[in-house]
Amino acid sequence: MLSDRLKIFLYRWFFTNLAGLTLGDWLLLLANNQFRISPRFWPRATFVTLCSVGNSLQRLIENGIYSKKLEAVHVPPPLFILGHWRSGTTHLHKLLSLDDRFVTPSMVEVLFPHSILTGGPMGMFMNWFLPSHRIVDQVKLGVNEPFEDEFALALMSRLSPYFGWTFPRREDFYDTHLTLNDSCESARWKSAFRLLARKLAKKHGKPAIFKSPPHLGRVRHLLELFPDARFIHIHRDPLEIFSSTCRLIEKGVDGLKLQNVPWNKTTDHVLSRYREMYEQFFEDQHLIPSGHLVEVKYSDLVTHPLDAMRRVYDDLSLGGFDAFHQRLAQHLDAEKTYSRNIHEDLPPDVKARINSEWSEIARRLGYDIDG
């Protein structure tokens, strides 16, 4: 086995979340960004190019075998975890993944969506590149761990704000994909999501639990795809969200980069994204049918996890919590040693900006940040 230090080296210089692109999509993405790749990331770009050839072949094989079969696949109503980055969505996703009545898309499935049904060689090699934990915190990494479907949708549609971290010269353009209000783009994105959902349903035969922070601002699109879907909205103290998201951007998105440009807009970036996502969520929230949405505070999930999870199951009428309770309790007991990041106090001028731009959102979520 490779040491974590060597894995981090390979992750920083070679492996990337773009490794699941097909050759055609990879070339289109490069062309749209005028093939501007910083020299530091040439090894990573070479790795993506090599992988893309195999992905193209895998997509041809998978489409040839399953394209007709997938049209008849019934997709059970999924469960969506909604929440801004660093609000506890990953923690909640992991807890829900313990309920074997559901399926949570795995890392290898979302990073290589063109071979979900036929399998592929990359899953066998991914652990060579993966550190045991995420660089930004102590969350466990592994090819079979629950992962964000946003990565699969990005690879399948080329529409994602995450490409703004890959190509920061056009970060403002890719941020337009945050809420997908462009009708042409949303149609392409929905087609990709429909295909992803059918593949997972075909493979697992269970309702899926999807988790992706950008989904917070896409409720109307999700309901158009899955009218009977249920939603868990998890939220956290905005000051903690701000600190933790800044840390994510500054230290945790290195695996997405292909351009090494000066970055001094982190504060503006976090403030504007949070505001845009929540304004869209509040606008669309009324579209969710009664009994299909539950709100959870991150602090409640951390301090009283069993009570919080029982309320989720009861409010959404998911059933089966008593059978799930023991497995959940055992997992929580084993995770008691998990160490969460401690964030330094924010400078007064930053706190003032947060209060100015987020105060109404914070009030609606039940937080007082005017302190």
C-alpha cells in the first residue's frame, strides 16, 4: 500500500475529479477555455486525456448494452439532502447510507458515470491516489463511500459551478450553472440526471439518496424530474459556514484545478454564492408538497443525532427507523473520536459584511449573527 504522503502527492499532481470525462467532452471543455492550462497542471491534463479515451470506449459499450433497457427503468422517488457547502450534508449523507433500504451513489460511480453498469478498471486503481481522509477535514475517503452526484452530473452535462474551480479565469461564467435558470442548459442537465438516476435504479433497485450543495438552488428542476421526491434541508450557523467554506476553497479544491491564477476573491465568492442559492431556495420552497420537506439544524444532528434522525424519518414518513436505529447507534458510537475543525474568530470587517449580506437569510433560518 502507498503511504498517505505519496497518495497526497499523486492526488495533487495527477488524479482529478475530471478523470471520468469522455474524450469528446474533454476536448469541448478545453476548447471553451481556449486550452489554457497552467504548466503545473500539465501532468493532470495528460492523465485526464489518457483516461478520457477509455471513458469514451466505456460509454460506447454501456450505451450499446443498456440504452434501450434504461428507457423502461422505473426510478423510485429519491431523497435529496439540501444544504450549502460545509453545512453537514456529507455527515448526514453518511448516516443515511447506513439504511440499506436506500442507495447512496459511491465515489467510483459518480467519478466514472459512463461505466456504472458495466464496470471499469479505474475503480481498482483509485485507492492508489486517494488519501485516507479528505485534505480539508477528517472525513473518510474510499471508492465505495457516499459521494456527491454533482461530479457525475458535471461530467455528463459539462454544466456545473465546480468547473469554476477548474478554470478560475471563467469562474463567473460557470457560476451561472449554480441555479440553472437558463432553460436550454437546464434541459441538458435534466437529461444527464435522468440517465444517472436510471443507471443507479437499474444497478441497485432502491431509492437513491442524492447529496450535492448546488441542489439547494435547484429545487424546481429537481421536482420537474422527480415530483414525488423528498427533501432534507440541513443548515448551520452562517458564521461557521463562512469560515469552513473559505477553508474548503483555499485548501480543499486543489484536485479540481487546471489553472493556477491569483485568487483574492474568496470572501466575495462565498458571500454571493450563499446568497444566490438561498434566495432561489426560498423562492422555490413552496413548490415542495406538504410532508416532503424536513428542516434539520447541524448542531442538533451533532449533539442529539438519534433524536434528529428519528424526526427526519417521522416527518418524511420514511418508516423503518426502529430497524435502522441499532445500526445507526453503533456507527455513531464508533465515530465519537472524530475531530471537527475549529475555526478562528473572523475579523470585525468580515463579520460586518456577513451581517450586512446574510442577515435576512440567517433570520429565516433561525440564527442571530448580529453579535
